[in-house]
Amino acid sequence: MTEIHGTCDERFAAVREAFQRNFDEGLEAGACVAATVNGEFVVDLWGGHADEARTRPWERDSIVNVYSSTKTVTALCALILADRGVIDFNAPVARYWPEFAQNGKERIEVRHLMSHSAGLSGWDAPLRVEDLYDWEKVTSLLAAQAPWWEPGTASGYHASTQGFLVGEVVRRATGKSLGTFLREEVAGPLRADFHIGLDPRHDSRVGEMIPPEGAASDPGAAWPSESLAGRTLTNPPVNAHDSATEGWRRSEQPAGNGHGNARSLARLHTVLACGGEAFGVKLLSKEGCERVFEEQTNGVDLVLGVPVRWGMGFALNSPEAPVSPNPRTCWWGGWGGSHVRIDYDARTTLTYVMNRMEAGLLIDARAASLARAFYGSLNTTGEGEKP
């Protein structure tokens, strides 16, 4: 039996049991789960191993590449800047990034980038994974190309491009890269161990990503290359083992190469869950937090092929993807299984990070079991009710 470490309020013992069960059933190598209620940690657990050979234990400060759970952190940075008046979500992208106004993109607004509805879910030019490490190249290509569908009419998951698009707006508006803004103005004040662009001094703490059996290649392998999903998810082809390379770790890919753990994701997003202030740090107004829930699109995502209701940077609770009994809940996750869920009505966060990857892009069974246990405990204790 895998030994589970950390702390868990006894009222949420069911979460510990579900976490233990995932290991006992052979679903995990190394993983961590965290939850906050009303700004306080009620779950902070970890266990297992940080490598496939099971020679390195998963420690309290182990971190891994969380893939698209990175997008939730990028969205948080953008929400903070919008709340400060530095970025206007309803303004044309070209206000901040003049070169973007090419090939029919003059009217694309920042909110379209936030909601995956800009029509730029991939690149026209063939790319190698190493091109993702060249910020100037990939952003210039996006500025030059035409949208793949009419912007604002539908979402199509911007799997890799969203981080570069939002990140370039942040860079133009602030003079700082998104990773620098995160480090200096968000993660630093919150003491959150989360990084977009990893300093080499953290390498010894990074866990090894273990790809789905026989599927180290990119998650778009299931789609025909000529389809919208294929064009989005296979260009460039991404291999799970790329995350261990120097180029991947040092680059800033604000849609996909954030490094952290469940605790650091929970520390960051407790700010949103609690109306803009957490752990003695105020980063947003209440109104700034609530912008997340401004619905931008609602329907079948053109890339994912499933219904997604997109708000400002996060997927929103919906009948097709019910993630909470409370309406104002937002979420997203990463390739392989990492997951972030913020319940604004209940003032809670639930985050999960692991290194043994499953094949899906959306919620997997491990995160779902933890969420069921968490909400069951929440309903039993009466915690997390609206103030």
C-alpha cells in the first residue's frame, strides 16, 4: 500500500480515502491533491513516486509539468490585469499588438482569445516542437495568418496557441513576459510554487511525466491530420517526453508548460474562490473575479467535439459538463489528468496533479473520484456556503 503524506481535515477523510484508492488500484505513480475552503487548506496530500522506475519518492515540494492546467494560471494573470484596467477584454487585440491586425483579424477582441473563439487554434505553417521555444516566431506567425473560422461565433480549443496569444497581449500591455508577471506579481506574493519558464535550480524537484501506454506522442493522434482537431493538436507533434528537455522547461508556453503541484495551484486559485483575496494578499476585486462567469460561447467545441461553455479563460459549469451543484463554478485541466476546479459559490478550490498520464484531454476518472469525495464531504459538513 502506498503511503500517503500530508494533512487532511477529518471532515474530508473521504478525499484521502479516494486518493489512497487511486494508488491501491494501480492508477497512480506519483500524485498530489489539495483543497481549500473559505481560504483555508482542508486537504494537502501527496504520495507515490516522482519517476517511472519508482526510485524517487514524490516529496512535499515535488513539481511536474501540468500541461493545460497552465491555462488557468494564465487566465488568472489576465483577469488581474483586466481588473487593474491594464487590459480591456472587450478591446481589439490590435490595440495592444498592432501587427495582429492582418488577414481579417482587426476586430478580434481579447475576450475571444480568452474563450478559444478567435479562430486561431493552430498554425498554418508546419512547426517542430522546438519552435514552441521561440516566442517571436510563433507569435509572428499567429499575427500574420487568417482565422480558421469566423471569430466569436464558436469555440475551438486553442490547445497551444492560447498561451502565446494571451501572453503577447500581456507582454505588450505590461512590458513583462507572462512568466515574469506571474512570478513577480502573482505567484511571488501568494508564495505559490508555480512557474511558467522554469529556472534550472528547480530541476531536481521535477517529476518525470509517464505517458499513456504506447502513446507518448501528442494527444492529437486520434484525429485525422486534415481535420480541425488534427491541424490543432498535431502541429507541432508533442511528445510527453519533451517535458524533460532543457528547451521545454526554460521556454514560456503559457498554455502548456507550467510547472507546479496541487498545493501551488490551490494557493493561486483560492484568490478567485474568495473574491480576490487569499492568504493575506489582495489581487482582484470581487467584480474582477466574477468576470470569469461572463459566458462567451456555449456549444460543441470545434476542436474537442464536445459541448463546452466557455467563460473568461475557464470552462463553466453546465448541464452537459456538470462539475458542481453550484452554478458559479469554473474549471479546466491538462493533458494526462491534472485538474483545477474553483467553486465561487462555495468559496472552494480543488486541484489535482499527477505524473502518470491518461490519454484524455478532459476530466479523467481519478480527478472525478476526488471531486465526488470532496463535494460529498462539503455537503456533509455544511462548509463552503456563500457568505
